[in-house]
Amino acid sequence: MTHWLSIVVATPAHSKVAGALTYASEWPLTPGTLVRVPLGKREVLGVVWEVLPGSGDLPPAQARAVLGALGGLAPLPSTWRRLVGFTATYYQRSIGEVALAALPPQLRELSTVQLARRLKRPVATPPDTPDTTDLIALSPDQERAIAEFDADTRPALLFGTTGSGKTEVYLRAAAKVLADDPSAQVLVMVPEINLTPQLQARFEERFAHLGKAQVVALHSGLTPAQRLKSWLAAHAGQARLVLGTRMAIFASLPNLRLIVVDEEHDPSYKQQEGARYSARDLAVYRAMLESAAKDEHARGQFSDGPPLGKLAPPGGSAVREATSVGAISCRVLLGSATPSLESWQATVVGRYQRLTMSERIGGAEQQGSLPAIRLVDMNHQPKHSTIAPPLLEAISQRIARGEQSLIFLNRRGYAPVLACHDCGWKSECPHCSAYRVFHKIDCTLRCHHCGFTERVPRACPSCGNIDISPVGKGTERLEEHITELLAGVRGSDGEPLRIARIDADTTRLKGALEAQLASVHAGEVDVLVGTQMIAKGHDFRHITLVAAINPDAALFSSDFRAPERLFGLLMQAAGRAGRDAAHGETSEMWVQTFHPQHPLFAALKKHDYPAFAAQELKEREAAGMSPFGFSALVRAEAREQAVAQGFLNAAAEAAQSQQLPGHEAVTPYPAVPMTIQRVANIERAQMLVESPSRAALQRFLAAWQPVLHQTRQQGEFKSLIRWAIDVDPLAI
Ligand code: ADP
Ligand code: ZN
Ligand code: ZN
């Protein structure tokens, strides 16, 4: 007997075979089964999506046969398929693309025999270590946060000051879930930057009593073999706790009971290519799905079919419905000291639960308090000073006391531009609409967009003037400058000063970042210079001064999220100072600005995130921006800017003239060049599409996809290189 199956395979984003394909099988196969199928002349991995009643439009004789199922692997759970289906629909991609990208790449390559070998169960390490969870006395804030979390069912946002001990709350929440149910699984997500071996070690240590193989990592730093191993352990239910970056949101976890998203505001949760999903939003959605599925299971209504398009988007009404359903069996816990305004607003309206921890560990009496904020009005400082004299004085005092200072500037390299003051030549990149950055250390001009690198010319390439000079400052020059300013100053021990720099340039080699961080921790550095890379997450104990050299640009950026990011970054950076209670009282955060009256700084001075959020949300509400309005960007790339823009405008006109569903509530803006208009000789344009209704925007985008495809087929746009939709874009 022939069984008809709809099977999804990896299809290029915009190919004609975007949906599932129909195959025939001699054996019955359940949805979620991994199979090998022929596609064109190739043999590819696919996932059985649905069992079909017949061959549909396809004449049975033309149907190709499934070559075989991946033996030994349980089918992917139905919630996994729902999550993938939702992601594809919501982010306007094909199911096959999302499904196959969510699986470890090695699954595609292994033969059945090889796979069988991998599937041999590892010898389970006996649970011999005692559970040490209860040995640490919780702070009053932690006690309260955990009790409140346990008493609620909504998605929770842990709003905890840096140093308030959020990690301990995650550990406790996870421990409880794992102890209550011997098959339960927990997913802990961290942003790229924070997936340090230390954090993994901390989880492994805490859950050692479960047996070592039960804590696994899933991130892009793993080898393909390690990644497959972690994935298989999670899929088989052996791994109880999965620690990972955004990709881990698609891990197959048959018994998922808790998802933790640390630093939930971090932009690295948004995927920037392919399906541009937000792993944070999907975490909220997945918890809702898992709960709903378990609830349906309990009531005997479990449906195995794909619910495509039937479910509301992240944070939408479906979350509300699920929370009122009764027994919730998968929770989500987001955490941050500076939450995204989207998550914060959800707590304001009560859709999410808010857990607040405002005291740093150590308590107010021991002065584990936050550093004082000092704003330096640069209008009143000597012209062209990079480091204002009072800041320099404060750094010198730290050095004399044997304390560390951290100085950050968001621009790497020596100088952003090299210029000739005779003829006006500047170090433009020939391939991009951007300047090449001067890197003094290896005497190169490097484009940070396309990578084009050349040696610095001896003389101006345009007029021959040999006096070409750097304009502006990057971290490399800042380091040099500080070294000059502090020449002659000695460390508290009488030894020469130790100034170090950490940025993308100094940490290129594997292990370099770890080594440099270790030397900061060991107190081998007096002054640390770097980009925002050093402002986040690290638990530096001896830093008592943090300084932001030039943060003003973000105050007036055309990107409406720039102030939110700046505030978060400055709060994070401030959190680096005075983490050691002994230094709490003397620690300071310095901000050099030409706009000390800006309300953002007023809130910063008081460490008052809620005040900042309230003011920023008021402005966003008035402007109809996220989270009060919804948007998508369509980006197009071509050799000529006119083609990229013309394509977008033509597609928008077609949408209006065809009165697409949702169009009455959707505003497409005219296409514009992207901020960096040309990269590697490719012209880039974008179109913003806005709507006060998420549902209307979704309806519109779904109907617009085929119109965009058709528009591209028109002769004048044939030369378009690519286009893509970004739903809920982070930067505009
Ligand atoms: P956050 O993530 O909120 O910035 P961490 O989780 O890094 O804070 O905690 C800050 C420091 O406090 C860490 O060194 C951590 O080990 C310590 N800590 C957390 N909770 C406790 C506790 N209950 N008792 C003692 N130390 C704690
Ligand atoms: Zn010149
Ligand atoms: Zn370039």
C-alpha cells in the first residue's frame, strides 16, 4: 500500500518549491520523522510534515518515493513542528528552510550506519554528587523573586540590577523544575557574547548531581560533531539542561518545562540572515505552545496537524489565552537589568509578570551599591580634549590606589578616517559608501564593511602631499593617547603602568579574549581600553571607574532604538564598576557629553530604568512605534541603487492597486537607500512598512510575498540581486 506524505526539505528562500513536497512511501511514517528523499538529482534530508489522504494534484505516477527513514531517531515532537511552522509563517520564509536550518548540519551528511553509531547511548554518569542548591543563602530579593515566580503562570520578566544575582534565580528555577519531574528539560539561552565557559561551568557544577552528560551546550562555537551530540542528547530527553545561544530555541526538547532568556534585551537574539527570527520572542511563544500542547494532551484533544497561520504571533493574544487555560506546564523567564521596551511594556499592561531585584548582592549596608554617575560637560572642557582633565585626574587617583579603570569607546581601529588637508582626499573605500579605518598597528586602511584592506599610502593618492593625517579617534588611538597622558605615572606598587586594550582586533585569535580577560581579573591591568565588548557581562572585581568617552551620537540617531541601546549599554557599563562590595562606595561611572541636560542622562544619574522606560515609551506611543506599532523592512540589493529602489516602489504600488488583504491598515513608506548605501559594490535600499495592527501587517506581508516575486520577474528588475523581508526589525 502507498502512503502519501507531505515532506519539507531545505529549499532556497525564494525558489518555486517553497512549500512541502508530496512523496510516496511504502511504509507508514508519522509526522516529524526524518527521512531521505530524492530532490532533483540529489538525495536530501527531509522532515515528514503531514500524512496526506492521497497524492493531491500530483499524478501518482509522477510521485517520487521516500528513500528511507533515519532509523533509531524518534520523530520530532509536534510542538517543534508547530514552532517551525509558526516561525516560517511569521517571518515570511519557507517551512523547509526554517526546519532544515534548525537541525544540526551533520544530520544531513551521516549515513544510517554512522548515525546508529552516534546514537549509542552514552553511559549515564551516576547521580552521585549531592544537590548543593540549598547551601547558598538567598538574598531577600532573590527569595521574593522566586516565590513570586512560583505563584504565577504568565511569562516572567526578572528586572534585576546588575549584580543583584539573577543567575542564582535562574539556577533555582531550573533546579525546581528538574527536581519536580525526573524527565523535565530546561533551556537556558544567553546572548553570543556571554556564552563563556565560566557560565557553562557554573551550570555544570550546580547540576553535577544529575550526572555530567545531562548539561549540554548548543551554539555556533561547537564542532559539527559536538553540536550533533548535544542535539541528539536533547532530542532523546537525556540532556536535562540545554545552555545555548539563539539557535538553541529550535532544539528538539520533548519535555521542555522552562525557558530562561538571560539579557533578554540583547540584539544578538535577533537572527540577521535567512529567517530573521527573534529567539527571545520565540521563547515566549514556544513556552505558550508547549503549555497548550500539554494541556490539550491532558484533555485528550491533542491534534498532530500543523497549525500554520492559526496561531497568534509572539506576545499576541494567544499568550493571554494560554495563560488562562489552567495548568501551565512550561514557563518562560526573561531577565535583564535594562529590559527591551517591548518586554517592559508587557509587564506594564500585565501580560507578563514583573519580578524586581533592586539591591546588589551584599546589600545596601555593605555597599554593594551602584556607582555614582558623573557627567562631564564637554562644552566647558579644553577644546579637542579626548579625556577631560577631571576624568584624567580621577583615573590617576585610581591608579595610585591600585584600583582598575575601564574606558570605552565604540569605534575600533586607530582613526575612523585618514585625510589630506591640502586637497581634501579621504580614505574612502572604493567598494562601499564608507571610509576605510586607519589601523596604525599594521599600517593599513581597512574597510569594516567589506574587509578591503590596503597599506597606508606614503603620500596623498590624489595630490602627492606627504602630510596625510588621522581624523577622529578609535580605541587603538585612545590607548596610545592615554599612554601618553599617563606617561610618568607609576602603579601603586611603583611598577610601570599597565594599559591594555580589548576589542575585535585584539581578540581575533582563538582564546585571546579569555587570556586578556583573565589578566584583567588577575589585576595585571591598571587601565583597560575597549569597545562595548568589555562593557557587558564580565564580572570584574577590581574596577572602580568606568568611563564612556563619546556616547553622544546615539542621542540623535535616526534609529528610534538608539537611545534604548545607549541607555542599556551605559547601565551595563556602570554595572562593571564597584562589583566588589569593598569598593562600592568609591566607584564611579563617568560620561563625557556635549548634552548633559538630555533626559536620558537624568534617568541614568539615578540608575532609574523605569523612569527612562516611561519617558521613552511615551514618545514611542505618540509616534506609533514598537511596541505600540508594528513594522517590517523589505531590503533589496542591486548593482544600481535605482533598480533596488524601483523594485521596492513598484512592489508597493502593486500592493496598493491590488488592494491586498490588510493594506488599509498598512503604510508602506517610499524606498530609501540604506544608511551604508553601498557595500562591496552592491547598492542597498530598504522600504519600511508599518501598521498599528500586528495581524493586519501579517496578512499584508503574506499576500505581498507573491507580488514581490512577480515584480522581480519584470524586465527592469531582472538584475536585482536579492531581496528579503525582516519582520520586527531591530534597526531601521
Ligand atoms: P547579575 O547577573 O544579576 O548581574 P550575578 O548573577 O552575576 O548578578 O551575581 C553577582 C554576584 O553575586 C556573583 O558573583 C554571584 O556568585 C553572587 N551571588 C549571587 N547570589 C548570591 C547569594 N545568594 N549569596 C552570595 N553570593 C551571591
Ligand atoms: Zn591631497
Ligand atoms: Zn568596503
